[in-house]
Amino acid sequence: MRIKEVVREAILEDIGRGDLFSLVSDHRMVEAKVIAKEDGILSGKIYVKELGIMEHIDIEFFKFDANPIKKGDIICKVRGEVDRVLMYERVILNILMHCSGIATNTAEFVKLVDGIDVKLLDTRKTRPGLRIMEKYAVRCGGGTNHRLGLDDCLMLKDTHLAAIDDLDNFIKQARKRIPYTAKIEVECESVEAAIEAMEANVDLVMCDNMEVEEIKKVVAYRDEHYPHILLEASGNITKENIVSYAKTGIDAISSGSLIHKAVWLDMSMRING
């Protein structure tokens, strides 16, 4: 259902009260092809296929989500009346280019930590209304989703902690009120804060904006005293430094840049002449 909602909103946004070209079109039948203009990882197919079903347009894909694509590859062919094909051209391209950009960017991060036992996570830094689609694109690139929203994990960030006087007591009270299967994660900016969170019996500790050597100390303390607690590194982790963070023994690395710094993968639509 969420896929339909995203596609419907994208169509309404672009078409408005109707495509003026359809008023003068001769409605001839055409075939168009979407072509990759650079290498990358494809994502967004499931959304474009849904558009075809909703709007009764024949869309045939030759590549699938999570597939590597090369410059010049034909991603799909679109068949129908010329005015209808062109009416949805921009929506089709926007979805494929945006999602593929995220998948490609994620895949580049994943490749850097290949062979290291660490998960690469996204964050909630997503565009309003597009979170499900953008997090789907992360999965296509080989990443793993962090929480989808505030309802699937209790994360206490620095802004939460500023309003909590006794972390240990707060965690005890939270365990009584949140769902039994929900986890509790605490964001920590120092080794001391991470130790305090572990002693409060949290499920996950996020090492936020810590230096590599600090994280190594947190990992060593966790391994000796609380081996069941998961550790996550986050904050200013880039393609240039991700390997050093991954080798600390951390369980996961989260980065909002998988999504918000991804560049659209270039594609174009051409009508066969």
C-alpha cells in the first residue's frame, strides 16, 4: 500500500490538473527505453512497475533492483500512447535515478568494509514522505535498515538525556512500559557515558562522534563485562575513515550520508524512432 501512495503522490505532484501535451497529441502508440548513462546499482523498479499497473502502461524491465548496471544498459522499455508515456516520463526517471543513486552510494560504502564483520546501517535522515522508498534503496545497495520510526526502538539521544536525571532508573521504568520485544539504545559521546549506559542494562550503545581509539576502549569494556550488548558507531563517518571504524570491533556503523549525500544516478528516456 505504501508503494502505491508514494507513486500516486509523485504523479499528482507532476501532472497537476493534466498534461497539456495530451490536448494536442495524436495518441500514436510508441515504445520508449530508459537508458543508464553511468555505472551503478539499480533501485526503484518495484515503484515504477507499480506505476505501470496503476496507470495501465506496459513497462518491461531488463534489470532488477540491486542489479549492477553499466553505462548504456537499457533498464526498461515503456510502451503505450505517446501522451501517456511522456506524461509519466519524469516520474519514472525521478524514482529510478533517486533510488539508484542511494543504492550506488550505499554499495560503495559496503564494498569498503567487505570482509569485516560489521553491519552498515542507515538513519532517519530521510526526505519527508520518502523514508520507506529511500530505506528500500539502501537495502538494494547492500546496507541494513536501522529503525524505520520512533515506534520500533527506544533511542535516547543527547536531547533525551538532557531531560533524564537518573538513567538507570529511567531504563528500569522504560522496560515496564515499552513493548517486550522493543530494544533500548542510548547515544553516548564518551567512554564514560558508554560504560554508564551498559551498566544501566541497555540493549545497544551508540558511540556518537567518538574517535577510533575511544571506541576501541568501549569495545574492550563491552567484551569483558557486557558481551550481549551491541555497539554502534555513528557521526562523521566517511568513505575515507570507515575502514578504521569498522576494524574497532564495533557491531554496526550508521551513517545518514548513505541517503542524504547520495547523488542521483544519471538516466534518460528515449523514444524509438
